[in-house]
Amino acid sequence: MDATAENKLLISLSNGNEQSFFALYDRYSQALFSTIFRMVKDKQVSEEIVQDVFLKVWQKRASIDPNRSFKSWIFTIAKNDVISWYRKLAKETAMQENLYQHFEQLYIMEKEGDIHEKQAALLERALDTLSERRKEIFVLCKLEQKSYEEVAQKLNISVSTVSNAMVKSNQHIRQFVQDHYDEILAILVTFYFF
């Protein structure tokens, strides 16, 4: 579908045409679902968010500007819905663990420009919550992905010392994740949506 055809659909939708609505739904729902699913890792929740996005499209159809990107608009709605979903679940232990697992992915995500700078700054702030020795061990184990044995040999300490340091470091990092929930979530959502 070219831009002119989509523009006509948007004009028709803004006048309440249901067939135009369903044509746009058919065009964008699967891509929207895939993006949302990568973030929430739950099929049912992803489907609910897609439905909510298109419900909002229908409710706001009269205010749709056919000259603006419809795709950008619905993906922005979806991004906001994902953030809202995570905020609602933020206090649950399982969700905090989920966010921590996503936070760990920041160690290996690569993205150009602004998102990379925010990601690096956030990781540095998280690491600054650790003592120098724990930070050194954490960087070697998590960022450089060395085994506990390799780290123990390199630093001339026991494997149990490395293990204990990682347990304590993970506790500090988990607390950092809880304390900076909104900021981490914004970076993760931006990474997946753009």
C-alpha cells in the first residue's frame, strides 16, 4: 500500500468508515504485535495491547491527521501502553525479576547514538553502586563474560570469593534496577521500538 492509498484510508477512517479501520488494522496489527511481544514476552498481553491501541485509534479517529505518519502514531501509542503495563506490574516480584533480566541485556545491546550514550551512562551509574573490587569482578564476569574460575585466577582470589562478590553485586544491581525503574524501562522500550 502506497502513501496515497493509506492517506485515503486515513481520511475515510476519520469520517468513521469501519472498512478503512479494518484495512489499517490488517496492515499494521502483526508488526505491532511482534514489536510488543519482544518487549513483554507474553502473547496474551501483547494481543491485549494491540487491541487497546486500535481501540484508541477508533476512539480518536476524528482527530487523525492523514498527513502525519499513522505508523509512528500507533507505535507511540503502543510504546506508552507497554510502559503503562510495566508500571502496573512494577511492584510484583516476578516483574522486578523480569526487568532485571532485561536490564542485563543492556550489557550486550548495541545501538547507535543517543540510546547508546544513555545505556552506557545508566550502566556506569549502576556499577558505581559497587565497591571497586566488586565492580572489577562484576565487569569481568558479566561484561567480559569470563567464568568465575578465570576471574579467580586473574585476580588471584578463590572461586568462592568471586561467587560471593557476584551475589552481593547482583543484590546491589537489583536494588539499582528497582530505584531507577522508569529510566531503565524508557531505555528498553526505546531500544525495541526504534
